[in-house]
Amino acid sequence: MQTLHSLPEPVADVAAEGRLDDIPGFGEAIRAKITDILRTGTTPLYERVKDQVPAGVLGLLGLPGLGAKTARQVWQGLGVESVEALEEAARSGKLATLPGMGEKTVQKILASIERARRYGDRILLSQALPLAESLVAQLRPRAEVEHLDYAGSLRRGLETIGDIDLVGASRDPAATIAAFVHLPQVGRVITQGERMARVALHGGVEVDLKLVRPGDYGPLLHHFTGSRAHSIHLRKIAEARGLKINEYGVFRGDTELPLGDDEDAVYQVLGLPPIPIHLREDRGEIEAAQAGTLPHLITEADIRGDVHAHTTASDGTATIEQMAQAAQARGYEYMAITDHSQSLRIAGGLTPERLRGQIREIRRLEDALGIACFAGSEVDIRADGTLDFEDALLAELDFVIASAHLHNNQGEAAQTKRLIGAIENPHVDLIAHPTGRLLGKRDPYPLDFDAVCEAARRTGTALEINSSPDRLDLSDAYARHACQQGVRLMVNTDAHAPDNYGLLRYGITVARRAWLTAEDVLNTRPLAAFRDWLGR
Ligand code: DGT
Ligand code: CA
Ligand code: CA
Ligand code: ZN
């Protein structure tokens, strides 16, 4: 399932081109099931299981950390058929009576239920985006379709998505709607009209499609993109100018202003410059537009190097050469190899001897790699804020990342002190994924973030926006705050495989939502300037 979610392209495209065989880890059985689902919307195995196992029990599998074995155990052992019943069994102590079920596991299950409630049915941006892109790719080429885009929170790049909103301009809306509800991904039609439909995809994600005639598209796309708060604020500005603004257009009295298909025309009639999509949250962007101080937001193309990557030496899947080749193929000037340190045994952390060997190997390969490669390390921060390697070894490296993977249950004061300890180490250049959150799975650890920013600014230590789609850490709000406190940032992918470098788009989305310019992000600097900043 993880593999499916992380495919860089729609599985339908892969299947259509007969390339299912190329996906690592997919055997004959899985390929057959995917083909079934794409063709018929289901697969015989699913139909069989669906009839034998209550839907509520399958629903338990949606809880992060609860596997099929546990779901079966609580169902057959305690008759639990719903999340509510599972919670009841956990609280009453019944759950703890099952063989192999310790108090710690029970607490984990309760925490997971609580988190699932908070997230509701929201899915990760990285899961929604490929779905939306595949729907758009199927509808946009149709002859009667003039425009078709995804809008809503997905277009604004929120880290989680409630539902997917599609908007379009069609010369024959009925035909486009009919095509939409018959797409192979659609599991169920919820509502259908002449110009709109709402469906649920097989995975449960709900999708809205709204259509207008060509010529009216600008206001529609604009209305369904901006957050509600952004639209309401704009409406007030419109009223002050004697204008009325809604999804159908901008009106003076009963007369519609001819805006056409361009959404920026909406800003133009209000006397404003176009506001970048990622800023449309009413967090000061309208005032900035009025004052002419909108930031020139960072783009993917501004990044000159990705300086957080792993190899087979720790928990990556590729060699130094393969990672270098992938970084070079993206047009980067530089990169870093930053495998884990000794304490992180589960991730194959390097001992000092192995790290010294790796440094020598990078020096030896350097000329052949065709890209500047920093010998680095992602050093674990110990419980007391000291680092997992001696300073003498850190001094041999070109680039040092520090991060907290272990001992993260210490409480705010201790955790803050610990991070500041690492920040104050003169060898440390960057703190990776500074709040430790995993979207939908683990909350940020308690932290005095202002104190962390103060230390980072004072020592010239950078904080990371980690692009890994289940981290996105720092978040947009934290990154914006850090930047306002004078902290420099870096956007990295934490690549564990060559194609992970492509995850940069998610980190850049966070950076843009944080109002960052290329100037604010250190790894937009050319190699010489980046080296100057490192001061090594
Ligand atoms: P989500 O789906 O929870 O991740 O968040 P959104 O932002 O996609 O919200 P959604 O799906 O309810 O609405 C889609 C877009 O339409 C959203 O960008 C705001 C806009 N919108 C929806 N309803 C209203 C409304 O009543 N007033 C205004 N001004 N805008 C609305
Ligand atoms: Ca939405
Ligand atoms: Ca919606
Ligand atoms: Zn890492």
C-alpha cells in the first residue's frame, strides 16, 4: 500500500503502459489485483473478504499502527467491530486481557484513535496530489473541455486534504460530467447535476467537480482556490468599491464585469496585484498586496543542492555514486551524503570507523562524481544534548546535521535544552526535522520553539524544512515564524533513494506557504557562497 501511495505517477498509467512489472516489490498476485481494480473497480479477493469481515473491522485497519493481526485478534477475541468498540474495550481493561497485549500497546491504540479523530478523514497532500493529477489528466484532453484544474486546499498546498475540488470550463458540461462519474477511479456517485457532481473514489476520497462555460472560468477557479477567509476579506474590499464578487463573476449592480478565464483578473478589478496561490489564507497577504510588499516566493528551480541524503551505508537504498548521479540529473551544483550515526542502530547508523571510511571514499570519488559532494553525517542528539560523535570527528566532516530520533519523551524543558545543546555545538550546521512530527502518526514533541529559534539565530545554525511528505517539518507556520526571528532555513528531501529527490516539491510548497524567498533558504546559494556560509 505504501508503495502504491508513493508511486510518482498514477498506477492507472503504469498499468496502461504495461509497466506494472517494473514496480519493485509487486508480485504476480498484486499485479493481478491492481489490474482487476482498475478494470472493474474491485477484485474478487476484496469482494470475498468484504462479505466475510464486517466493514467496521476493515475500518480498524485505518488506525495508524494497528495491523491486520491485531484487528483480527480484537474482532475474534472480543467481538470488536468498530473504532468505538475498540476504544471502549481499551478503556474498560478488556483489551489488555488479550494474549500479547501489554498496557503500552493499549495506550498506543488509544492515542492512535484520538489522533485519527483529530485528523478525521483528511489524507496527506502527497496522497491526494497524484489522485487529483490523474483525474485532471483524464478529463483535460477531452474535446469539449477548455480548462480543468484542481483547486481548494490541494492547490493551496495544505499538508492534509479534506476533499479534492476540481473546476473546469466546458462547451458541453453534461458530457464532461458523464465522463467524470464514469472514470475508473470512481467508486460511487454521491450527487450529480448538469454542471456539477460529487463522487467517492475507491479509496474513499471524495471529489467535487464544478463546471462553467468558457469565458466564465476565472471567477470559478478563483472562488474554489482561496480559503474561505481569503475570499471573505476580498469580498469586503469589493464592497468598498461598489462591487459584488462570487463564484460566477464580479458584478457592478446587475452588470457583470467581463473577466474571462483568467483568475488574476479578479485581483485586477480590485486594484490588486495577483496574489500567489500558496498565500491565499488571509494571513496578511491581502494587506501586503495593497502595500505592494508581496514576497517573491521561492521556487523549486531556486534550489542549487540537496544536502540531506542517505545511502546503503545506513538506511538508504542506493550508493554514493547513484545518489550523486540523481542529484546531478536534477541539475544540482552540490549535494551531501548524511548517513545516520552509531546510536541509531535500527537505521544502520555508522560507527566512527565506518564514517571515516565513508569520508575517504567520498574524497576518492569526488572528481569522478561530476558534482560537489559534501561528506556529512546526520548525527543523533543524545538525551543530554551532546552529540553521538566526538567533536574531533565532526571537524573532519564538510557538513553536519543534528537530529533527535531517540529519547523524545522528555517534556518541554528538557527537550528544548537538548536541542539548544546541539545548536550550540560549533560543528553543527543544520537541525533536521526540528519538531519530530509524523503527520497523522506522531505529534510534534513539546518544545519552546522561540528559544530554539533564538539559539539558531545567535549561532548561525540553520533549521530544516524536511520535504518527506509524512514529516513536512518544519511546518509552514513554524518556518514562517523561524524566518521572522532571523533564522536561516534549508529545504531538503532526506532522500533514502535516488527518486526521493523529487519530493522537493512538497518542501518547496511548505516554504512558499511560509512566505519564504530564495534569499531566506541557504541551499539556493551557488556552491561558492554555500561553502562560504559553511566556513569550512
Ligand atoms: P479541505 O477540503 O477541508 O481540505 O479544504 P478546502 O479549502 O478545499 O475547502 P472546501 O473543500 O470546503 O472548499 C473548496 C474551496 O471552495 C475552498 O478553497 C473555499 C471555497 N469555498 C467553499 N465554500 C465556500 C463558502 O461558503 N464561501 C467561500 N467564500 N468560499 C467557499
Ligand atoms: Ca477541498
Ligand atoms: Ca469540497
Ligand atoms: Zn535523514
